[in-house]
Amino acid sequence: MNARPYLMLSGTLFGVVGLVHLVRIVQHWPFVLGPYQVPMWISAVAAVGGFTLGLWGWVQAARRTGRE
């Protein structure tokens, strides 16, 4: 079974999530969840986490030879 496509897709999706959170911070987009407004620092944590997981997925995909 080849895990490389899964790792590439996961890395890309996590990177997109991190990018959306970064854009929310830069553009000052409000995010309201029910009666609560989500603070910007939560998006900062999510952006770092998304970029970290995205990079990790791509590094793991690059380590795969495709013959596993």
C-alpha cells in the first residue's frame, strides 16, 4: 500500500487550513460561533498548527519512495 498520496493530500489540506487562518488574521475577519466571537489568537494557534502539520505531511511524503 502506498501512503504517499495520502500524505500529500493531508499536507495540502492542513496547509490550506493554516492559510485560511492566516488570512483571517491579516484581514481581521470576524468569526462568530453561536453567541460567541472567536478571538484572533485562536486562529494564530490554528495557523501555526496547520502549517506545521502540512509541512510534516509533505516531509513524510518526500521520504517515501513510492515502492512501499
